[in-house]
Amino acid sequence: MYEPIEACATDFNEFQRILADPGQASSERIEAIRVALVATADNISKEVGSDEIERNHLAQLYRGMLAASRIVGHLQEKRGAA
């Protein structure tokens, strides 16, 4: 379920440095993080919780991944405008 963001673990840890780097490679890495967050949200949405509590937790994770992807997208836009 978390494979897409696990593949970006190093980039998550270095996000501030990547965001500060104006290079094209950094832009591609930031976009990969955003795409991974959306893909993980999609994976979470396909999971079926065994009870109401688990379904609520999955829904919270789903919304959190989408919110994180929007934040990354917003930071990427601000970076491009700077």
C-alpha cells in the first residue's frame, strides 16, 4: 500500500534541500514525491477496512496523503515563481 512513498523515502528526508535547489533534477524529484503521495492515496482508497474504526483510519490516511500532495504541489509552484 505504501510502496510509492517508500520509493521516495530519501527524497522525503532531503525535501528542504531539494526544494531549495533550483535545478531541473530537483523539480523532477519534487514531482515524483507529489505523484507518489497521490498513488499512495489511491492504494489506500482500494483497501477495505475490517471494521468501522479501521475504515475511519484508512479514510484519514487517504485525506492526509491527498493534502500532503497538494502541499508539495503548492510549494513546488511557489518555488517556480520565486
